[in-house]
Amino acid sequence: MTEEGGTPEALRQWRRVVVKLSGEALMGHRTHGLDAETLERLALDLVETAALGVEIAVVVGGGNFFRGIEGAEKGIERARADSIGMLATVMNALALEFAIEKLGQSARVLSAVPMPSLCQPYSRQAALHHLSKQRIVILAGGTGNPFFTTDTGAALRAAELSSDVIMKATQVDGIYSADPKIDPKATRYTKLTHDEAINKNLAVMDTAAFALARENKIPILVFSIKERGAIRAALEGKGLATLVLP
Ligand code: UDP
């Protein structure tokens, strides 16, 4: 692992990846909702990554529209609030599917919350089928259950689909020893084990997601989504990132 965060040879061995895109990644400079330009940039990045011959399943969040926990704080029953959150992820997934298909690349939304008039219900078989046809699969609805997040959805789908890695796109270029926005002395890790990340209490993903990734020995690559071509660059081992390995 270099200081630049790259192990290109190892990274290029990943043939099937789960990319976790939060709702925040889709809103660009807006305070909520979707930003068309950002969607186009991410769609192009995904299409260019797929062109490398990599099978891609994207798990989309919904925080740019609604988060269950925030709804619950305002008095909405938690399970109901989470249902609203899951619906938010479907909106993002449909928008991303459109942006990808506009570029001539086939994509399919599979939702863990069945809504067949809008998209296909999620099944492992359907996801594997679409991946084998070089379609970009967009996974909506997280796990399909309240009290979870789309991070956990990403870890769950990565395990189910035998993904080589979870590519966790964030607003910072990896995992730091402390919050770099607060602590100027915070340093970025280039490489960590799942155990180290848990023992050091580093908030990479939520605990349920992390536990699932650790149990199934799935590497997690944490990288910044801010730059154009970030997903492809991260996959190729370029740019800064933290790689969490078993
Ligand atoms: N959600 C849920 N179950 C899941 C995944 C998501 O109930 O398996 C709900 C939850 O309310 C969550 C919202 O959907 O807050 C949006 O997902 P998330 O917060 O993970 O989105 P992100 O922060 O990645 O944009």
C-alpha cells in the first residue's frame, strides 16, 4: 500500500463490486434532493468503470430526501419513518438508472421493497442475471426492513452477491484517526483490518454493516466521491483511499 492509497494490482483483481452511494453524494452542492449535473457525473463514472469489464451493483442511500432516524426525532413512529426513508432510496435509484441509460449503458433498478410498476423486486437471482449481462444493477430499498441503513444493505448485498469489495463513497478521502474537520492532527489510514477499525472505534459504516463485512471477510474501500471519475480511479488504485482488509 503506498501513501497515495494504491495497490493497483490488487484492486484490478476486483471483478464484481458493490458501490455504496449515499443520498448526499447525489445532491451535489444542493442542501437536499437531486442535482442533475452530479447525477450525470456519477452515471458517467459508473459507465466508464463498467467498461473496464467490472460487474457493478450500486446501493443507493436516501438521506438527501429523508432519514428515518431524523423523522423519528420529529415524532414519526420509527418503523414508519424508515419506510419513508426506503422510498427515498427508490427515487434516487430511478433517477440514477435514467442517467446511466441516457449514456447508452443498460441498467436495472431492483428494489428490496417490491413496487413492480416502477422497477423489479430484488432477488439474488435477478441481480446475478443482470450482472452477467453487463447491466449496472441499482439496488434500492436498502435491506427492505426498518431499523437498518443502506450501509447495511450494501454489506448484505455484497455478501449475497459474492462481491469482491464494498466501495464506500464518502465526502472524505478515507478513514481518519479523528474527524479531520475538527482535529487538524487527524491522519488518514491507508490500510486497516476490520478488527483495527472496530477496536479503534472508527466510524466507517454503521456497526451492523461493519460486522457483516467483517464476518464475511469483505474488504471495504473508503474513498472520496467528490472528484470526476472517482469510482473508476478508486478501482484502479489511483487517488487517496483507505482499504479495510480482513
Ligand atoms: N432504510 C431502512 N432500511 C434499510 C435501509 C434504509 O429503513 O435497510 C431507511 C432509513 O430510514 C434510512 C433511509 O432509508 O435513514 C435512507 O437510507 P440511509 O440513511 O442509509 O441513506 P444515506 O445516508 O446513505 O443517504
